[in-house]
Amino acid sequence: MVVAVEYISKEESEDVESVKHGVTGILAVQGAFAEHAAMLDKLGAPWKLLRAAEDFDESIDRVILPGGESTTQGKLLHSTGLFEPIARHIAAGKPTFGTCAGMILLAKKLDNDSNVYFGALDAVVRRNAYGRQLGSFAATADFGDIKDFPLVFIRGPFVVSVGSEATVETEIDGNVVGLRQGRILATAFHPELTEDTRIHELFLSL
């Protein structure tokens, strides 16, 4: 999906000021946050970008952690003050969607990195599992009840092992690349880079 130039400067959806609840906060310290914003606009769902702690207000009921560079995002989460409000949001069982780097931020453990970020997703995840030779590729698979979803990978992670709290939603060539745990969705791929809105619709229904 090609994002319109307007998203370079947009900080929130047009109607967000009138919405008291139900806003999706999109982590916007680094990475592919504009594509998620464009997807939510297609669905008519209010959103705002999260760049600093003060952006996380009482209107936010959902959070998206986008793709990007997880180590950089992890550092910026702390320096911006966003780590604690997002951690509380996740701990409260509120809807959270992590794509690519977002899956890494959510994982309880990484098998090739000593860092742990939110530690909420009952899985061991491998960073940059699809390295340079398989850096970017596309495939098609089911995501739970969603049939034939287009999967776009950009040097994504995959799941090495899954704990009892999480359920596998997607696999490619024997590798787990999509999980659900309560109201958490996590994908190693980028649904926001497609024209298919179904996984975002699922997130909005949680």
C-alpha cells in the first residue's frame, strides 16, 4: 500500500478531537506508523500518533506497535515516557496489535537478544529471523478464521516457541508468524502494507 503524502504531517484522524473513547494510539517514535494510520482511516476508526507520554490520554482504548527497528523503538519508548502508559494498557488487558518490531516488543523472551520490553506475549521470538537473503518476500496464508490473507515480510521475526497462553494464527513453511493472546494480536508480517483491511478489522473488534 502506498501511503498518501498527507500522512507525513498528519498527527491524528480528523474526528479525534470529538471522540472521548475508542481512539487507537499508534506508537510513532520510529517505523511504519503512517501506514497503520492510513489503514484506520480506510475503516473510519479514530486514531492519534503517540510521540510522547502526554499523547497517551484517556481517549485511547487501543494501541498499535508498528514495524521498524525494535532496539531503537525500545530506547525511545523509555526516553519519551511512553513505555509505562503502554505497559499499563497491555497489563490491563486492553487491545494491542504488534506488527514485526511490535511483535518483538511484546514477546516474553527473544532467543537472539537479551532485551525484554513489554514481556506480555507468551512466546519466544527471533529478531531478524528472515535476514538479508530472505529479507523481503510475500506469501498468502490464513490468519485464524481470516482466509487467504496477503503476508508481506520485511526482515521480519518469527516465533521460535509458543507458550500456553498464546494461540498460533499463522504459519509459513513451518514457522509461526502470527499469534493471538486474549486481546493481543502479533504478526511478523505487515498487514498495513496491503490493501486488505481484515486483520485491522479484527483488531478493532477486540
